[in-house]
Amino acid sequence: MDELGIKMHWAGTNPEETMVYDLVEVSNPEDAKVFAQREDVAKARFEAGVEVESTETLSVISKNKFW
């Protein structure tokens, strides 16, 4: 994550611990996709029981500056 400039600000679960929510900051949204598709990351997530196909972005917050 550091290599791609991805910052994890918060992570938590629902009370049943069946879903994980996280708040991540990225400069380029494509970097998050690249990170998630890395072989080592995908393997670790699979081994942890993550249903990768169920991953979804719930909301995107962007900040634009115009000069």
C-alpha cells in the first residue's frame, strides 16, 4: 500500500463480523485496483476467506481544487 500511496485510515466489521468496512485514501483510484489484483495480496485475501467477488465500493469522496 505504501508503494502506491494508499493510506488506510480506518477498518472495522459489522457486529456479526461477516463484513469488513474500511476507509482508504488513494490519489488515483486505479492504484487501489492494482493493489487488490496483486498476486500476493489476492492470495492473502483468499486464504483469509475473503469473497473477493463480493467486494464493492460503497461511496467515493473526492476533493478537487481549482485555481
